[in-house]
Amino acid sequence: MSEETLRKLPLLPLRGLLVYPTMVLHLDVGRDKSVEALERAMVDNHEIFLTTQKEISVDDPGENDIYNVGTLAKVKQMLKLPNGTIRVLVEGLSRGRINELTDKTDYYEAEVELIEEPQDYTTEDQALMRNVLEQFEQYIRLSKKVSQETFATVSDILEPGRLADIISSHLPLKIVQKQEILETIPVNGRLTKVLRILSNEKEVLGLEKKIGQRVKKSMEKTQKEYYLREQMKAIQKELGDKEGKEGEIDELRKKIAEADMPEGIEEKALKELARYEKIPATSAESSVIRNYLEWLTVIPWGNETEDLLDIHRSEKILDEDHYGLEKVKERVLEYLAVQQLTRELKGPILCLAGPPGVGKTSLARSIARSLGRNFVRMSLGGVRDEAEIRGHRRTYVGAMPGRIIQGMRKAGSKNPVFLLDEIDKMASDFRGDPSSAMLEVLDPEQNNSFSDHFIEEPYDLSKVMFVITANNIGAIPAPLMDRMEIIHIPGYTEVEKLEIAKEYLLPKQVKDHGLTKGKLQVKEDAILKVVRYYTREAGVRNLERQMATICRKAAKIIVSGEKKRVIVTENTIEDFLGKPRFRYGKAELEDQVGAATGLAYTTAGGDTLTIEVSLSPGKGRLTLTGKLGDVMKESAQAAFSYIRSKSEELSIDPGFNEENDIHIHVPEGAIPKDGPSAGITMATALISALTGRAVRKEVGMTGEITLRGRVLPIGGLKEKAMSAHRAGLTHIIMPKDNERDLDDIPASVRKDLTFIPVSHLDEVLKEALVGKQNEN
């Protein structure tokens, strides 16, 4: 290797810059070592070796921080700037490779091996040159960043290597790519790389142009729309619209964006908004669209409250609000437990069926509080129009969504507890059948896409917890009832009413009437007397009214200054509520002939019912009195037919029906009575009258009778047992099939009563009648 190809030169590291041979370039030099290297070069023969740093951020580069191949350059001019940096004009001479780098403390000195440019060019090199020039020309046409004069200058270059270097310097390449070309010594290899880069750049520029045109079109469309809107504003202003509509449109657009609608519905809302924008404010269609858009924006599409999945907390809340009602509470806690495990359970559809005043509606509110959900109530009593549920189509004047969507708006979340009150009071007429419209609402498989005529888009009700109340489930259509989980809430027992009055009703009324515990005290025996003699109901509404009456009277006494403190006892209750309104059922004092005690189940709970039979000479006419229903009359006929068929076995004169008129009467004749459960009571009273055998005073009975004397099951055994216990009966004759209902009866009642299950009337007579047939 000759002396000429090996040179010791000061080194100038460049940041973010690369110089090719034959290139003339201005550099700004500021680092101390770089300035010293320049000064050293100026002292010698103005030659310096330029190489590029691998990382721009390195301030004091070492041997490993710079590229090995660089450019030998001549310093043509040097100028000191006021800020201390030096501006240098350099000209690239040839490529070079660092053999050895020496740190001279003030600057770096490099032993450089100069690389000579090949001088022999092949035909292939010439072809590559032409190809590169052609591609460069196309690149300039697309880029617009390189002038045509540059192309004219480049096209005059005859050396292929120099051509590759000059074109590379005009391309927007990364330092790594430029360095790669600098390090490529063979000319054809260098041209090939430049050709490949030009081809890629040309493709990128083509794509950029397409994107630019697309953006331009979009911009033009936006500008056009803006121009048209401004024109519309001017027209509306001339027409007297005062620019109010434009503000409304912006407000509606903002509301639509914030409403969290599903994608398809948001698209429709924006489409309707565009229509609204074009229609004059005076048009009737304008108000219709605006009303529709406002409804779309206020319905909770995505807003959902988080369930408070704490079973113990929920149980505490339910117990705080309601006494008893264990089945309903258990069902709510089961739902909570499953929700805690899955978090995906669809909202259940619970139907609370029971008499008025037992707390069905308030229980739904309590369920919402225990779950931490919003609560909304919809009364279905008297709803006869199907449009009440599904809404009216927008084409009608004054159209609105149905009550379901209105309820969801009021709830403000998509998973509230939704109470459908009094579903058994719905009726159908010429305006449609609302109960059929409810089928979709209450079907967990369908209500995830509930369709309202006004909204016209599917709405998801699957996360709503529907709670339905009904007094009479017999009035609910079967397909609708099939979709519900029915929980029967029986009337409260006397013990339960006492607890409810003490723990809930009285404290509430005392607070509502501005009293305190210190000013009014109601003894337990007084409350019990109110329950027995002043109310007759399954629920506690009347009981609450009586408590309110006591509080009002007490308030008057305290305010008038008669007393500072009022104590109500069993003896003084009449001073507050007057004389007892109801007769408390009592057992007979002695065994009676022709009179049997039956047990009845009414909307007010259980009650005892004495059935009396009297015989008088006649022609066998059977008279039934006491405002009896058809079923009860049929039970009497069945009992009568059974006795006639079994007269010999029962030691009754077979001709009794031809010689006697029989009168069956049920006291409290003004009260309607119906049902089959008095069958065995009527038969027992008839047989007692015909045989002269008395009926035991301590026995109450219930059960349906067949023509063959079989005893069939009945309903309401719990309430009937409660009334028997209250009346002082000790034995209850009941159908054998009702043994399964004994567990529902409170233990405090069960221990005082003896239950006698029977399956035939013979067993009833054996238990109910005393002595033998009297001799007449």
C-alpha cells in the first residue's frame, strides 16, 4: 500500500450530515475538538477527514460512535460567526476508510486509507445510468421538491459513481441509507441501490399524491358545506329565523355525540339531523324531527348503574323495610348471589301476587335500594290502549314513545328496577290489547331488542329487573303469566301485623305527626285490639290509618295542653277509635246440633264461618241463603246428594228429602261468599241436623267434597289456620293432600293446634260429631 493511499488527517465528526465526494457543502462547527481539528487542517494543507456519527445525541464521540468509512474533504473557506461557531465551506474529494484513530487530547487524528473511484465502466453501467436518470426525472416530476435545473446539471454527469452520489444527496434518505451508498465501492452496486431507492420513493410519492387528492376533495366538500350553511343562515335570517335554528342544530349534534348510542342508531340520528337542518323552521315536519331527536338523546342507551353485590347489606336493607315476606327476600338474594358469580345474568321478571296492602309496591322500591339501582314505577291500572306500551308512530300529531321508553328515560339508566303495578287491571278494547304488547317486554329472550313505534329502533331491556304486582293472577292472560316468575304473598298473620305496627307503622306515623316516643306510647295489647276489632284485611293499610288516627288524637290532646304525654292501652283505645267495628271470631261455647264451624279464605285473610242447617216439615225443598256464589251452592248440592246416597249407612231416614224442607244459611249474609272449601262443613252440618248428633265446639274444618264423599285439597291453609287459632279452636280437619302446606304455618300457631288430615267424609264425621244418633 503506497504512501499516497495512506494519510494522517485531523478528523471532524458530523452530526446528522453526510458529505459525498465532489459535493460542496457549508458546515457549522461548534465543538472544541472539531474546531481544533479544523485549525489543524488549515495549518497543514487544508485537508480534513469527514465521517458521520452513528448517534446524533453523543456530544463527545469515540471510535465506536462514528462510521468507519467517510470522505476526504478540502476546506475551501472558514468564517467565525458572532455566536462562537465556525461556518466552513468544504468540498468532498474521495472516499476513505479509517485504519487507526488517535486521540490527540485537543482533536482526533485518523490514519485514513483512501479509496480510489473505479475508472473503467461497462455497458451495463451505462444502461444503469440511463435507468437511474429516467427514474430521477420521474421522481422530480412527482416530488416538486427538486428543481428541473438540478436534473439538467445531473444529466450532464458522465461518471456513473459520481452520478449515484449526487442523486443520493438530493434524495430525502436517512443517514443509514446514505452511509450504505457511501460504503458501496463497486459502481454498478451503487447505481442498483440508488435505482431501488428511487423506485420506492416514487411509489411513496404516488401514494402521497393520492392521499393528498382525497384530503383535498374532503376539504373542498367541507368548504362547500360551510358555504351553503352560511347561505342558509342568510336566507333564514331574511325569513326571520334569527339564526336560532343553527344554535339548536349544534346543541343537538353535541347531545347526539354525548348520548353513547349504538353505531346504527347514531348514524340514523345524524341523518335525521341533516334533514332537520335543511327543513325550514316553520315547517310542521321540523318540530316532528326535533321531538324525535330529543327523545333519542335522552334515552339511556349506554348509561348503566353498578350493582351493589353485597348480600349481607342487601339482606339488611330488605329486613329494615319489610317484616316477613321471606320468599321474596330469598329470591332477590339468590339473584344477587348469581349476579356476583356471573355478572351477566339477565334481569329476572318477578310477579308479586297477593291481596291489597301487603307491601308489594313498597317491596319493589326496597329491592331497588338493596341493589343500588334506579327505580321507576308504571301503573297499568285501566290501560286499554296498545299504544300506551309501544308508543305512536311519528306521523301522528303529538306522537310520543310508549310508557316503557318513557319509564327508561325517567330511570336514567339501562338497568333499573322497573315496577309494573296492577298488571291484572289491564283490559283490551277496540284500541288494541296492551297485554299482548307486554309479551315482548316481559320475555327475556326477546326484550333485548324491544321495538317502540315512535323510536323505530331496537332498545335493550334485557338488563332491566322487572317487578310486577297483581291482586288476582286469574285475570292475567296465560301467555303473559308464563313469562313471569310468580311469588305469592299471602295476607299477614295477626302476629305479623302486630310486629309491623310496632316496628314500622307506628314509628312512621309518630314521626309524620311531629310526635316523639316520649310524647306518645301505644301499648302492645292496644295494638292487638286494633288489629282484631278495628281492621279486617289481608294487608296493613287500614291498620296504618288507625295508627294515624291515634297519632292525630294524641297530637290534639298534647297541643291543647290536656296532657303532656299520652299512653294508649287496651282499655282506652275506644276513646281514640270509637266502638269496635268488627266482631272478632270466637269458637262456640258448647257443642251445637246442625251448626258446624268452617274456615274461609278471603281477600282480608282467613276467617271462621259458621254454617247452620235447619229442618222443617215440607216437601223436600233445599234453600241456600247468605249471598253464596255458584261454586258454594254446587258444594251444598253435592253434599246433599252424597247424604241421600248414603242415608242408610248414616242411619238417616231415606225419605228425609221428601218430608222436610232443608235450609242452609251462612251468617253475615251481606258479605259475598264463594268457593268449594266449605263442602265438608256443609255436609257435616247437614248430617248433624239429620242425625241429631252435635258438632264438637273446638273443631274447625275445610275441604272440598265429591259426590262419593272424597275430600279434595283447598288453598289458603295458612290463613285458615291463623283464623282458627285466633278464634280459639284447637282441632282442624283438613284434606290429606294439604299436609305439604303445614310447613308454611308459623310455629307459634302450629303448636297450639291439632291438624287432622282426612281423605273421606267418614273420617270427618268420626272426628267432628259427638255421641250417637238421638232417638226421635
